Amino acid sequence: MHVKKNELVLERNAVANQLFFIKKGCLRLYYINEDGNISTRFMAFENTFLTSIVSFISREPSPEYIQAVENSELLVISNSDFVHLRNTIPAWDNIYIYILEYGLTVINSKLSSLLTQNATERYLSLLKNNPELIQRLSNSNLAAYLNITPETLSRLKSQI
């Protein structure tokens, strides 16, 4: 599947029927709260799986969006095909376990940084551990990912 920059591949309140593997490009998983503020939960780059995992598993509507941040090339598998593979190829569960473990690790790391680090520490950590995010993302996407305002991000960049 080829998607253009800013194209949505999952809308809020839709059931996540697809699991994406990013061959090229970047997707972001984000929320929009009642005040219209955007919070980015995850940015996924090449060689990463992405979906709204709770919706994909539960078959309930997703509270989040998935959008292409760059023109992207994705490999896509439907939920029904994924379940079929799990039921017919026992080794397919290894992929499922990998996706779940990776997702849990990412969520835990993000939550930990939000609870234990201030904005400056989160930015410095990102600069050290994931400099490609800073290079590839717009300031608004980067600020949403760090859970800070674009103004705070600009101030941090000018100070460092």
C-alpha cells in the first residue's frame, strides 16, 4: 500500500482492521482530546509494525488515528488474515508475541518518560537515542510526540 504524506490510514472510532509494516516512510499514532489538542503516542519508521493494537485485538472502535507523516510504502495484513495465519501456522504466534512485546516496551518507555522527565530531559533523551526523529519530523509532530507545545520545543532547540 502506498500512502501520501498526511493521509489517514485509520480514523478515530473505526475498528483497526489492518496491521501495517512500514517498508518505507513514517506513520504516527495519535489522539485528539476534547480541547482539540493532539498527543502523539508513537512514531513508527521503517521495519516497524503499527496498528491501534487494542482495537485490532478487541474489534472495538479505535480512540486514535494513524496518519502518514511522510509518503510511505506499507505492507498490510487484515485482521482476518492475521488470525487465519495464527490458527494455521503455529510459528506465526512468534510474530504476534514480538508485536505485543515491542508495543508493551514502547508504551512503558513513553509513559515512564512522561512521568519522570521534564520537557528538556525528554528532548535531550530523544536527541541522544532517536536523532532521526528530530531530523525527519516537523516541529509540530515532534512537539506532539514529546507532549509539549511547539513554542516550548522552539525554546528548547534554541537553548541546546
